Amino acid sequence: MQRTQIYFEQHTLGELKKIALSLNISVSEFIRSVIRKEIVKQKKNDIQTFIDNMKPIESFADVDATEYVQNLRAKSRILHD
């Protein structure tokens, strides 16, 4: 872990202290947890944006994905004896 300094307005720092006290954790731990959650959220948004922007390969444009996968699984030698 690396130490850093952040400046907050008095009101914001007061609110941070109240929340951290109510959670029975330090202000530093509260800030770290909020930042971790935001980073995870951003990563999920990035992945979702990527998926939303994907365009199907033209040859698969009219293929039902669920049916396609089920057909592949039905043919699998690993899944069947």
C-alpha cells in the first residue's frame, strides 16, 4: 500500500467521518472501499459497453445464439458418452 494525501472541504470530511464511524471503520478504509467499488463498476461498464457495441459477424446475424450453443453442446463428445 502506498500513502497519499487528499484534501477535502471541511463539510465533506465531516460527512466522511460520520459514515466511517457508523460503519465502525476508519475514514481511510471507507475511502478505499468506495474507490474499489467505483473501479469495479467502471470495469463492468467498460465490459458492458464493449459487449453492447459488438456487432455480430454477418454470417451469424440471423442465428439464435442460445440454439447455436445448445446444438454445439449436443454434438460434444465430452458431454456425451
